[in-house]
Amino acid sequence: MDIGEMKQRIEFMVEENVSDGQGGYDTTLVSKGSTWAKVTNIHGGQYFFAAAVHLEKDVSFVIRYRSDILEKWIIKFRNQKYNIQFIDNVKYGDQYLEIKATLAG
């Protein structure tokens, strides 16, 4: 992986209950940070993996390794939200994560 390929900015978000000030709660998206990523549409052999887990409008995000990313999080990219389906610590090397995600909708 060439680090120079990571030129798209993505933001990690999570749904959290936040007090509405009147004793109740509202669900809102809260930022968990942003990073640079290589973003590609899933195609070729990757398509069959995506089909096996029923992904539609599938995208692969490759980022530098982080240990805090969870599958319940959401990725915001170009004002669209993507639900994380699978996180792969590439070759268990703790250098890169490949995240498969589906356009939320």
C-alpha cells in the first residue's frame, strides 16, 4: 500500500442518545474523528465477497491502523453515510485496516 493513495478525507461517526434538555433524549450522530483513506468501489473478486454478505453500493475504505474502530460506527464520505459491514486488519500487520461498507439508505 502506498500511503500517497490515501487522499480522501473520511469521518467516523456513531449514533448516541443526547439529552434534549427536557428530561428526554434525542438520537444524534457524534463524530469519533476523521482520517485519510483510499476509497474504491468494490469490483471484480471483491464483488463476490460483497454479494456473500449482501452488500449493495459497496465501498472499500483503506486507512492506517486504528484499534478503536467498531462495526457499529458510520463512515461519512462526501456528505454520504456508509454503514460498516466488515473491518479487516490487513494480514494482521497492525498497519492498515480495510473497511467494507454499504451506502446507508
